[in-house]
Amino acid sequence: MTDYNWGLKNKEGDVFNFKSTKGKVVLLNFWATWCPPCIAEMPSMQDLYTDYKDKIEFVFVSNEDFTVINKFMAKNGYDFQVYNPVTQYPENFDISSIPRTFLIGKSGNIVIDKTGAANWNGDSVRETIETLIKK
């Protein structure tokens, strides 16, 4: 079960409490601009975000400074929100390598836990998300 007690902030400095995602389908991705596998999977993340941004919550987390993140996002035409952690990661998200992506169902159960690059816009991921939305 997912621990929702976690604070994040966006580039404007607005605090986002992960608790607000409780009861929703969430795609949580830990990444960095200097990480080749992260960069490799970002186009598929953007495509998935474009199609599902109004249906599920996307939470992209990086420890990098927003000046670096913003430049990377603008250069690549990505428009999803990125957050920096402002509190300690919950234990189930204490990751050791990136990219690391979790797909979390409405009940808080982690359905997908993937370390390394993946095609997040593939049919199997979309089918899983559609199933989770309907639950």
C-alpha cells in the first residue's frame, strides 16, 4: 500500500501534497536530465501524458535545480509538471536508481514498478491504465 505522506514543489514553488492523489490512478516517475535511459523514455512519457493528463495523475520527480529542468523541458517540448521533493521520500519510493516508474491504482496498490527505460506509450501500459481507471 502506498504511503501518501509526501511533499513536493513545482517550478513556481507551489507545494503539492502527494496525499491529493489518493483514490486516483497515478503514474509516478523519478528521473534526471543527465540520465540517458530517462531521456530515452521521455518521448513515450510525453505521448502518454498528452492522452491521459485529464484521466490520471502524473507526478514527475527530479532532484535537479529547476533552471536545469526548465531548459531541458523547453528544448524537448515537454509540457508535464515536474516536482522537487520537499520532504523525505516515503519508504516505498526510496529508490536507488533512475529512471524508476510506478503505476499506482486507486486503492494505493503499486501495479507496475519498473526500473530502467520503457515504452510507456505502448498498448500494454495503456490497457493497464484503462483497466485501473474503470475500477
